[in-house]
Amino acid sequence: QVQLVESGGGLVQAGGSLRLSCAASGITFSINAMGWYRQAPGKQRELVARISSAGTITYVDSVKGRFTISRDNAKNTVYLQMNSLKPEDTAVYYCNIPRSPWTSDYWGQGTQVTVSS
């Protein structure tokens, strides 16, 4: 079955950096778009960044210039490099394979990112 396993979360001071990783298995990784979402306490889950199979990238405005999404198809892994972190970036971050004509929607278990001021 499809599995998405996130890692790399943690506690960091404002201005610091973290790199999240999401390893996928049970799916043909290279043909699928991949996304990172986040959900802060009391807020709705929001799309942070998405990368298509062709490498087209989109970001939510609040992270542009600070976060970078990338993928390594040989390792079946998608990354989210987060720089200049702010307290408002504190959330649980989830890896996602969006629904497409050839696959269902899949989610990882989430990894906590906490940014202290």
C-alpha cells in the first residue's frame, strides 16, 4: 500500500532553518505531483508548496522566498527546505500526493514544526 513518511521536524528559534523530508513507497513516485501542507492549532490545513511531476512549483504567498520544495525521483522523496522561520510557521506539516486520474489522495502522518520567538 502507499506510505508517506515525513521526517525532519523539530523545535527551532525564529530565523532558523529546518529541512523536511517525505519518503514515498508503494506508488510510482515520478509521475505524481507532491505537496506539503500545514495545520496550525485552531486553523484549517493549508497548502504550503506543491511540485508537479514536471517540476512546476507553487507556493503559498506567506512562504515565498523562504521555503523551497524539491524532489528526488531516484529516492522517491520530496523535501521542504524552510529558512528564515517565523513563529507563525509553527504547525504540523503533512506530505501529500494529490488525487489524480490514476491515484487517490494520500497523506503522511505529519511532523511537528515549532518556531520559538
